Amino acid sequence: MRVVVCVTQILDPEIPPSEFRLNAERTAAAEGIGQQVISIFDENALEVALQLRERMIEREQVEIVALTVGPSSSADVLRKALSLRADRAILISSEGGPSLDGFVVARLLAAAVGKLSPVDLVLCGRETGDWHGGQVGSFLAEALGWACVNFVSRIEVSEGGFLMRRQSDEGWEIVWAMRPAVATITNDEANVPRLPKVRDTMLAARAPIPVWTISELVGDAAELWGGSGRLRMRELVIPSTSKACEWIEGETVQEKAARLVRALQERRIL
Amino acid sequence: MRLILVVLPTPEIGRSEREAIGAARALATAFDGEVNVALIGPVAESIAAYRVGASLASEASANARTFLIAHPMLREYAPELYVSALEQLLAAVRPDVVLFPGRTIALEIAPRLAYRLGTAMVTDAIGLRAEDGAVVITKPVYGGKAHAVVVAPRPPVVVCVRPRAFDPIKEGIAEGGIRWIEVTLDPLLRRTRLLERIQEESATDTALEEARIIVSGGRGMGGPEGFQLLGELARWLGGAVGASRAACDAGWVPASWQIGQTGKKVAPDLYIAVGISGASQHVVGISGARCIVAINKDSRAPIFKVADLGIVEEYERVVPALIEEVKRLRGAERA
């Protein structure tokens, strides 16, 4: 069984708002304000794939292939996947192509999945940690014509397909999906990403990473876009969120609690 | 301009739908447009539900219509069938803007529909306005550290509204025309099957999204036990209990309690953040709160930057005192 995990590189989402700045064109975050890291839900997706491989060890060989679309610098996230013991990793180079959005990324990934055929399962993070688009996995399923289950946190192999645990607004659901399938992965306590071993990180740093080009995958880059309606980015703005916090002090915790309740009553909250 | 709000299967047509209509009405007024409502699946087969749907439409614009799509194969939820049915609806209605309310299920249907229509789409919209015939949409990016303003140059565009970002409309009186849409669904399209649905328990009887008061715990709780205290405080306040991603990932509380960019978005009158550091991805989920109280033993925690009131203290000490204080207050109110 072959499992493809789509990963992407983003600006570290943990950088505090006080250090966040925009580029001169106000179209993205300024370069160099933080590290580039693997998008958080992609790490959960890798974890789901690794657990699936471990559970299947006696029954069937599972090959995990990590894919990313991006500039050559995004090979770092593939090395991260390799350090966690993905079997192989392929970089789809976006250099020289159109600017990336959900449609373009999904079409490139679909072409790559076709080239890797046969693929049984594709995992994507539920959304990236920078743009929060939440589209690529669903677009990819449409492009491939496969089953798609969103907000999945655990996967097991079952008759003719997969059993997926999906988060809902009220709790969770068990959904059966026909093989081959796409799942978008969300976090829960069962898929907290593991840490790589030092030795595996060193091996991953030296591993060769094949590069596939846009022309190799889809021929003409102009074809990628097709006739789809495209959004135009006008600008980014930084919202003002900072408030003046009123500190509730007191000699004892009882005093603090009483003063808090009084402050809330004065504000007509309680 | 023609707008359509798609109401997907939900236990209750409620605030999320009314907020989406609120967003649609502002846009329709600017464009002299019409707002329609489509109900699909079991909600289209319930008279009570489609009355609510019709009342939503009539509140939104004078010439509104309600479209109903019912089909035996839609009684059980399978996204691929819903996408196919909605594709047929949109071919018949030809809207310029397709709106989805802020529910998880919408994030599953909307992108696939947009892909089929070949249209632009935006999730998590917090602003929606018209400008020279184009639709201008605002959405939070970078975990809420910035807002992106994007333009959909030509219709149609698919927009998922962020919950608790728009004022809900009031419930109106059911008026306007109802039209059934016939759809053809091929059983071979079906690729998924819903086997089991589990409702997770919550700490109190109040739903997180509807709660007026929320008490929420994070990594600083140190374990599941502290959430008992938060539950007690929430019950005395008549509120609900939420959590940060860290507390859910640690397995201390169910994932459905999570508040933040990828959890529930809430807009209570009072939000009490206990042992929550205040990462952007959490704060973006509470941006609609009227008053934020932070309780944390670290005075440098970023949560204090967005809090109205702050207490620097160990929660184990101050929360029991707060429960006693609220008990006294409630007792005095009753007397």
C-alpha cells in the first residue's frame, strides 16, 4: 500500500504578534521575521501515516511518500518527513511557475499522485498554518475523483477502504471511505507528532531528494490554471488587538476574587 | 446580484445561519440584489426547518426564494452526493455569491463545490462588501496576526462565513416562494458511508458556541483534574467550558472543546482564560468576546495583552475563591 503525505512549509506560526511584520508590498509576512517550518497539521498527517504503517506491519507493507510543492528551500520540510522515517520524499518545484494558490497546488499534487500510481491514500493537513485556506485536500480529491473525508484524526484499513475518525461540531464520527481516498487531517491526542531520532535527522540531511518540474508533471504551466476564477490579493492589514489590561491585585486570593467579581459587575457583565 | 445561502444538515438552524444571512443582507442591499436560501437533505424535508429557512430568506431581501433539495439518497450524509446535488442547484439558480454558514460541515462541501464550478473561494470570511461590481472579502491569516483583503473579480464566488464574525438577523416570519429542485443522483457516486456518530460530553448543559459565559483552560492546568474546578465555576456562572489546543492535544478534555483558529469560534460576553498562554491561534477564536479575563501565574503571558482584566496567580488558589465569590453573588441574587 502506498500512502502519500502532502506537506508544506510556512512561517513559524508561534512567532508572537509583537514580532510580526508585513513585507513592503503588504502582500505577505516580511521575510526573515521567523523560521520556516512544516505546517502544523501536516505534522499530524505524517503521524497518522506512521501509525498506520506501524499497525499494518504484520499484514501489508506500507510505503510513505512525502510530497511538497514549493521553491527548492522547501526541501527542508521533506527532510523533516524523512527524519520521521517517511520512505521517500519528492519536491515539486514551483520555480518558474505561476504564483501558488490552492488550485495550482492541488493540480500539481494530483499530477504527482498520478505519476506515483498506484496510490491508495493521500493525506493533507486540514489547512495550512499561514493562510488557513482549508482547500487543497478537497480540491485534490476532486481532481483525482476520489473519496474525501475531512477533519480526520485516525485511520485504519478496512474492507475495500478505510475507517476514518472524523471530528464534527458535536463530537466525532466513524466514516468508511472507499479506496483510494484523500483525508484531511486535524489534531487530537492520538496524533501528536513524534520527535525524530538524532541519527535519522542526520541521515535525512544527506538523503537525495528528487525534484519534479511543472513541465514534467503537467506540460504547459499555463494549463495549470485553466479557466478557474482567481482571487486577487489586495493587501494585508494588521488588526489592532492590544488592550490595556486592568490588573486585579489583592493581599489574598479571596480579595482578588472579590475585586474581579466587582469589576465584572461594574462592567455590567455579571 | 444574486446570493444564495446553503443550509446543510445541522441539528438546528441557528445562529450560524442567521449570521450568514446578516452578512448576505448587507451585500445584497449594496447591489440591489436578492438573497435566496437553499436547504438540502433532511432539513429540506422538515416543515419546521424549511419554515425557518423561508423566514431567513424573507428577512434578507424582498424578492427572496427558498429552494429545497430532498432526495432519498441525501437522508444519510455523504459529501460527494451533496456536492453533486448542489452543483445541479447552482446550475439552475446561477448565483453570483454562494454563502455557507460557519459550520464544520460547510468546510467539507464548499471547496469541492468551488472546484467543480471553477470559481474562487474563501473560507473564514469576517468581512464581505461590494465594490464596483466585485466582491471584497476579508479573512484572518497567519493565525489572526493579519487580515487579508482579497477581491473576487468576477462571479461566482464561494464564501464560507466565519462563525461569530457577523451580527445575526432576527428570526422573521416565513414568507416568499418555495421551490423544489429536482436532482438526479447516481448511486455509483457514493464513496463514503457514515457508520457511527458520537456526541462528546460537555462540562455543562450550555453549548460552547451559544454560551454567554465561557471558562476555558490551557496547558497551565497541568492535567485533567483542574477542569473539574473550571466546570464548577462555569456551572455557577451559567456558562460552558472550553479549552486551548494544548489541553485537547494532551488528552485532558475532548477535542470538541477546543477554541481557536481550528476549533470553535466564540463570542461570549465573558471569557475567562485560565492557564492559557494566549498563542495567536487561540486568541483569534475569541476575538468576538466582549470581556476577556486572564488568570495566569506568569505575568508575561501574551494572553494579558488581549485581556481586559488580569489576575497573576496560580489557578488552584484563585479559582476556588472565585467559585465561592460567585456562589455568594448568586445566593444574594436569589434572596
